[in-house]
Amino acid sequence: MTAGAFSAAGLPVPEDPRQRNAYQLTGRRGYPWSPAIDAHVRRRGAELLGGSEFLCVDCDTSLAVDGSVWQDGLRRLADLAAGSGAVLDLSGCVAVRTPGNGTHGAGWHLWFRADPACPVRHGPLARCPLIEIKNRCTAPGSPGYVLRSVPDGPLDTLPEWLSALAGPPRPVISPGRQQARGDAARRLESVLDFLLSSRPGDGRNGRLYWAACRLAELIAEDVLEPAAAEHALMRAAEENGHTGKHGEHQTRATIESGLRRRSAA
């Protein structure tokens, strides 16, 4: 964003050029729809913000080495629903088909209304990391972000069975050495939460490298698979905007450097 955009909005111009972006300009509130915004989405994509009102259930597809589907997040979500004695009903949500990228195949974004009386923890489900609950997500260009279904009536709230699987929200904890005494799942969650909380100007590349070193410790303890660690870090880097700024190649190089350096120590 230009300095003039901040001045026109009555805001001080950030001294650091990296902070002159749409996130800072809007306070992550986003922009209302307009023809210009729609054209921008077609060209470059955008971030859809649910705030405290809407939640996105992001179902990814994990690919095998030959490019075939290895695990399907939507099918796994249906299995989890059945295991909870329910049925995955998409008639009350906005279902959007996503094209995927180099780290995962085509997937789904399922938008529900958030239930203020039942807040849930954001992030990957413990039962299946391919399924994440978010209040924002990146929408690629309109041709690839295809609307599949829209409810006839009001948008449904996030299903109770899914809220139970996600669990209640936990406070974001800045990880430190004291975390080493915690269990592996909590350490993993704390590292990823810290990485996901990164914003432009926070030194996201340094935080990504630090996070990779921490997950390398879990790999060395034989409580985390290397492929799972890389996948989780790539997803977090996509979410906090690191990949969008530095590119997938640089993001992956930072992750591999942290995993390799710590494991060799």
C-alpha cells in the first residue's frame, strides 16, 4: 500500500515499509465488496475474514508422491461425523471448492456461523491435521475458488459434534524453555499457535526458522514424523502470509534449514 493510502484514511504512515500493507491499513477488518475488489481477487486472490461471526472448516487433500490422493480431508470429516453419531450435512453451510497448491491437492472450505455460546479452538483437529477450523482463510483467484452450495435459509452454526472435536479455545502462549516439560501435543500446538500469531513486521521468517527447530526436537524425540512437521509448518506459513511474501520455495528452504540444523546438533 502507498503512504498516500494511509494519509487518506487518516492514519499515520508506518515507518517500516513492510508494515505499509492492507493488514495494517484495515486493522485486519478487510474491505467491503466492490467491483475493484472483485477484480483484485480474480488477479491475485484475497483473504476472507470471518472475525467472530463466521468459521471456516478447511478440508485439505494430502497427495502421494505420484500425485494421487492419499488422504481426503472431507471424507475424513464425514467419517468423524459418523463416529460421533451424526451426518455431515452441507446443506446449511457455504461450501467452496479450492484448487490446492504444491503442498496439497484440491480441497474444501465449509463456512458456518460461529456460536457465541460455544467458542472453539482454531487450528488443526487433533484427530486429523488435514481438517482445520479458522476464522479467516486465503481465497485464491475467483476462477479457482468455486462456490458449490449455498444454504436456502440462514447459515447453520458449526455442528455440535465438530465443536466437541475441536475443543474449547486455549490461550496463545509464547513458547519458551519451560514448554519442554509439556507433552508433545501441547508443545506442537503452542509452537504452531505462536507461528500463526505472526503478522507483517513480526519477523515471520525468523519465527518460522525457530518453529522448525522446535519441531525438529519433537522429531528427535520420535514423537513427530518429519513429513507431518513439514506439512504443519507449511500450512502455518501459508496462514500467516509468509508464503505469500517470500514464495513457496523460500518458505520450504527455511523450514528444511531449521529441521536439518537442529537434527544435526
